[in-house]
Amino acid sequence: MCEAIMVTGMPGIGKTTLISNVIEIVKDRGYIVGGMITQEIRDKQKRLGFEILDIHTGKKGILAHTSLKKGIKIGKYVINAVDLSEVGVTAITNSLNQPEIDLIVVDETGPMEITSANFRKTVAMAIRGSKPFLGTVQFKLRNNFMKILDLTDLPKIIEITHENRNNQIDKISKEILKIIEKKY
């Protein structure tokens, strides 16, 4: 198993912002990043749902939205299983299979994403795989995600807090770059 890092923290602490900053630092060093990232869909101050972005291709989809009618409902959001598979799972799978991808990112492993058995299986393959892996896991799932993903080896888990979040971008970037450079 290659080294994997999972970032966790309370909602709104900045996990996705941290991951996005690490991605930019890794790309600035000339490495290619693949995988998926989720971002909020907002209308003014109101969160309406979540978008999925394939980091490598730029393809976008809807993970969940308040206006969707069919699908599994979590809270006020209905999950779009088609886009989760066609954008999210495909982004991770392609990152595993494309030799030019140096780092696989999955933001996030949360309640919406784990409704998909294919997502769970693919993320577990990425964590166990030969490429460096950086992901986020929802804070409530941090103690159970190994069981949820059927993992036997514990990835490194870093909890982001208000006190440590400012220095974690640099710290995690350096650790990820060290893992990538060790590979070559």
C-alpha cells in the first residue's frame, strides 16, 4: 500500500479549502492530480446542494441538490447517483488507471458518497493502490470509515482544527510531495 492521508475536521473548518490549496501546490511543482472534489452549490447565503468536479478533466456533475426528486435523501438533499458514478467514481477510476496521474484526491468520503457501493469500493482501491492518496472524511465518519471502506490498514489521519488549520496546508503539501518524490 502506498501512503495515504485522510483529512478530517468539523463541518466548515476548511477541509475542502485545504485540499484545494494542496492540489495547487502539487500542480505548481509539475505533478498531475486526479480524482474528485465536492463543492457547495449556493444561492446567496443558502446552500442548495453539492457539485462534483473531476480534478483532471474539469467535468462537473451534481452530487446532491434540494431540487432533485428521485434518489436517496439525506437531510434536505437528494443524491444524484448517476453523477456520483459517472463523474466521481469515474474520476477516481481514471486516476488509478492513467499512469500520468501522480496524486489521487477524494474530497469527500461522507454520508452522501458512501450510499454508493461502487464509490466505497473505488475509494478503498485508491487508498490501497500504488499512487499517493489524499482524501477527506466527514468528521462523524472518522472512526468508522475503515469499516465502511473495508480497509485493513489505517491511512494517516490528520484532524483540522481552528488552532492548526493555518499551518496544515504547508505541512500536508510537504508530506504529499515527499511521498510523490519518493515514488520517482
